[in-house]
Amino acid sequence: MRKYEPLFRYLCEAGDGPVEMTFEEIGRLVGGLPTSARRHPGWWSNEPVAGPHVQAEAWREAGREVIDVDLAGGQVRFSAARWLRGS
């Protein structure tokens, strides 16, 4: 998750409500997003932490999931924080 650590920190500090961000905002935090993030909704999948999408680890570890992605508008909406017992 090293590259996406700044996104994790941002989402942890964003309060408990839903968070909307543009791809540009996320890109500035993490040093740029890959082209696939702008073209493929699957890039924003909420796969389990053990899955191949290391970026998903950032929002899942912050207690969030992606609830909406607007590829044309370049925006993503993360859920309200849901802290898991023991986290």
C-alpha cells in the first residue's frame, strides 16, 4: 500500500461521513493515478485486502468502500467510515 498510504491517511482524517474526491485530488496525494483508474471501473473495486488491488487496501483499511465512481466526471465517492472491531 506504500504508494496509496497518503490516501489512507487522508480518508482516516476526513471524518466519519462519506467522502467525495476527484481523480485529480487523489492523484495529487499519491503521485498520479494509472490510466486504468480513469478507464476501468474495476480499478475501484472493493476487493478484499488480500486481493491484487493494492489501492483498495488504502480505503478498506480506512474503514471505507467505494460506493460510486464517475469515470466520465473523474470522481469517486467513498462510504462513511465503518470501523471494524479490533482495527
